[in-house]
Amino acid sequence: MSHDALLAELISIVGERYVVTAAPDTAAFLTDHRGRYTGEALAVVKPASTAEVSGVVKACAAAGVAIVPQGGNTGLCGAATPVGPRPSIVLRLDRMNRIRAVSAAEETITVEAGCILADIQAAAARDGLLFPLSLGAEGSCQIGGNIATNAGGIAVLRYGNMRQLVLGLEVVLADGTVLGGLRRLRKDNSGYDLKQLFVGAEGTLGIVTAATLKLFPAIRSRSIAMMQIAGVADALTLFAQARKTFGERISSFEIIGSSYMDFVLKYVTGTVMPFAQPAPWYLLLEVGDSRPDAPLAADMEAFLGEIFEAGLVSDAVIGSSLAQEEAIWKLRHGVTGEFKLAGKTMSHDTSVPVAEQPAFVERVEAAVLAAYPDANVMMVGHIGDGNIHVVVLFPHERFATAEAFEAASDDVDVIIDDIAMDLGGSITAEHGVGYTYRKRLARTKNPDELLLMRGIKQMLDPNGLMNPGKIFLPAEPA
């Protein structure tokens, strides 16, 4: 089938309005969120139903054209950008944005893949329930993308990653077959848990079109505090103490380095330092309870009193109003496009065992600055689950060419990855692999695991049409 014939077939499936080919109209879908990659596509196709997705996939398979699924295009590793090695279409799921069912009795919600994360949160809230996935892009990211990347966010400590929130999936496979698995079961031990193959697969095995997700009782009382501390080792001590005090009511335990805090205060409009003096590190603790009368404020004050007396914090503030709570969170979550405005950035999404975080941050900062003394090494992350984001920032003029920047970025990757692997960690905790981390994955992943991953890919997508060029580097010639 020629490309012109394919486009005609796609129009017959989804309608002429929803097969977009004009360059001005497709441009926004061909570049990744960070502006690092720009690809090409025969068209941007926008189906409205699972049946239409299936039809699009069958048509593309017949034509030998690849499919790049794209949600809100908010990913950080280029996974939704058509930069693969063969002609492709971008498959946008915006029109598949229906909430199919909410069950308060079962605490489940069934949604289509194009639903905006914030809309799912709001739908759950209307029934007095909580969908706990929360991240900076929740106003524009889509749940299909969240599932495809196994998104994490700020509440992983209490509720788990996206993987732990999925009960069932509906997936269109590489030949157009619809795998209908929208089960609402909390327990199902009937063989392989196939849905987990597609969570975190970044669209390389199939296209998620709908999902049944877990809900939880709504949080009706909460308390948020920010503390100043001397080092990451103190953060771990405080984490252990907080768990003894609050138990499973801890929803977030975030750490912010001083250089990251300085950056936020300088570049993010509306942020205010809540302390009289700066500190080496800052901790953000949020606790919540489903009871509206839970004495969390009093518990937080008592907790802060104990850790002050133990000399673990130098200062602390408690959010006493919604505005103050939002202002505290903005210091952690306010950065969006500011890094691009400030300079050339190299961003990392590393995880190490929780106990190894002090060693990780100390070794990474020392090693990066030894290699690049002019770098600004910023760290922020989820101290409770071992996920430290390292951002290495250079002035715009630091690299004369894009090639020079990429070479330095590769060098920094090796520095950070070697330390992470030495400590038993992973190169990516919640961002996925996409296009950006392929070389790093090939270098650090256990070869036997990587071989098995390639085998699964070959079995489910023998013609390599599902988001090619992502996760894996091109196979070496035999």
C-alpha cells in the first residue's frame, strides 16, 4: 500500500478532519516536550474509539508504516516523538477522553487513554474518592501516557507507581487485535499478568486505549511542613522518625538541594523563600488522613518539636492555609520550562536504594564538578523511595555546537550511571527510557534481562511497527 493509499484509508476510518498532514498543524506533535528532538510523520491521526484505533493499526501494518502513540506529549525522554528509523504516523488519543464508569463501592474508575490526569482526579473527587497519581504535568498529561511510562509523581510513597494503580487494561496489539482486559478484580491469579507487560512499555508493545484504575478514600485533612536540614543522612533519620509518628499517612517526603532551591527562587515567578536564612537541604513532608477531624496539625507540631530538640532541623514552617500549602509545594514543583530558559540542561532520573542516597548525592556532586567545574549541579527528589533527580545546568553559550553538548551529556551520563549502578540503582525511576536513555540502558542493563526484553518485543511486534527506535538501540548486525 502506498502512503497516499494509506492516508486515504485512515481518512475513511477516522474522518478527514482527524488525519492531519499540513506542516503548520502537525509541528506541535513532532517535537518533544523539552525541544530536544524533532521528527517527521506522514500524518497525525486522531481516532475517537478503540475500534478506530484498531482500524488505524491494521491499515498501518498493511502499509508497513510505524505508529508512535502520543498522549499529552509531556514526557521527558522523547518516547512520544517520531524519531524512529522508518516512516510513521503519530497517533493522538485526545478524542478518547471519556470516563466510562466510576464505582464508589469497588473504588474503581474506568477511563479512556486520552483522559487528562487532572480530569480523572476530579471525577474521583466528585464521588468522594481519590485517584492519587499526581505530578507537575497533571493538567495536560494523559492517562495512557502515564501508564505507558509507569509514571511516579509525588505520592508514590503511599500509593505506589502507576503500575500499582492499574487493575485492568484494554490494549490494541501490533496486528490490530484488541486485548480486552478491563477487569475490576483486586485478586486474579489466573496465569500471567499480561497487563503489566504494557505498563512502562512506552507504546513499544501495543497501544493502551482504556484502563480500570484503583481509587482510594479522599484525603479530608492534611498537614504540610518544610524543614531545613544539614544533609541527606539527616533526611533518612527524619524519614524513619516520621514513619514512626505518622505511619501510612505519609503521602510525600521530598528533598530539595540548595542549588535547586536557589534556581526556583530566581526563575519561577511567585515563589518566596519561607525561611530567614538558606540551608544546604530542605525537606517537604505531607501527611493526610481520610478523617476530616484527624489532628494532623497537632501531630505535625509535636513531630517538629521532637526533631528540633534532637537537633535534626535548623528551622521549619507549617502550611497553615491552602495558599501557604500551595506556596510550599510550588518550591518543589514549580519548575516547568525554566530550565530551558536558564541554560543547557542534562536531566537525570536516577534511583538507588533508600539507604544509599547520602552516598549517591555526595559522590555525584563531587564527580560531576571534578569533570565540569563550571556546572551547576542541582538535586531534588523523592527521599522516601530513593528517586533523586540530578539536573546539571550550563550557560547557554557553554557549548559551541549541539555535538559538543551531546558529547558532554554522554560523559555526565556515564559519571552518574556508574555511581548509581555501583550502589545497586537504576538509571531511570519514573521517566522511562524513550529515545534519550537508550544508550544508557544498553550499557547498564543486565544482558540477560535485555535479551528477554528484546524477545518480548519481537514476539508482540515482529515487524517493529510499535513506536520503533525507543527503549532499544538498533540491533547489532549478525
